[in-house]
Amino acid sequence: MAVRVDAWTWSVRLFPSRTKAAAACRGGHVKVNGDAVPPSKGVVPGDRVQVTGTLGRIRVLEVVRTVNKRVGAPVAVTCYIDHSPPPPPREVLASQPRRDRGAGRPTKRERRETDRLQGRG
């Protein structure tokens, strides 16, 4: 039985709300079998769902069971097989430059430095 991809990703606790799951689908952050899909696309067991989350973390899940109602975490992990690559080491994440919270907008000089570091300038 096919279930909407936004409902399924919300049901297995990948997103905190169905609205956010649908927005991620519309934004191209959810792919089914390699193709970006609208929120109304149905998923069936055997499909591969790829979700790009915060900080570029990619989760690749194979659908084992379809559910359209939100389930608890112990049940949710039985609905998919996780084929996600391992997250980057903490050292890599810690070495990335970050602005202090509440520091305001970057200055022109800081923007130039950021562009130069990212290879855009």
C-alpha cells in the first residue's frame, strides 16, 4: 500500500511535523529512488528515500513498512533500513568556522574572507 512521502517521513520521525516534511519535499531535500519528488508521491516497501537534513547530513533509508500515522521511536526504526553514510568526525565539524550567536551581520571584510575560504573570490 502506497503512503505519501511527506506522511511517511513524518510518521517515522524524520521531521517534527508533516508541514515541515512537505516543505522539505517541495524544497528538493527529499528524494525517492534518486528523484526529487513532491509531497504527494507515494512510497512502497523497497523504495529508497534520501533526506538531506541540517548541516548537509544525508540519510538514506530503505522503506520496509509503510505507516501513515506517527509511531513511537521503537516502532519507527522497524519501518526502515538505514543505509546512511557515517556522520563526519567531531573534529571536522569543530574546525569549521562559525560566527558567534548574536554577533549580527558579517562585515564586508568578513564576507570577503568567507568567500575566499569557500573558493568563491
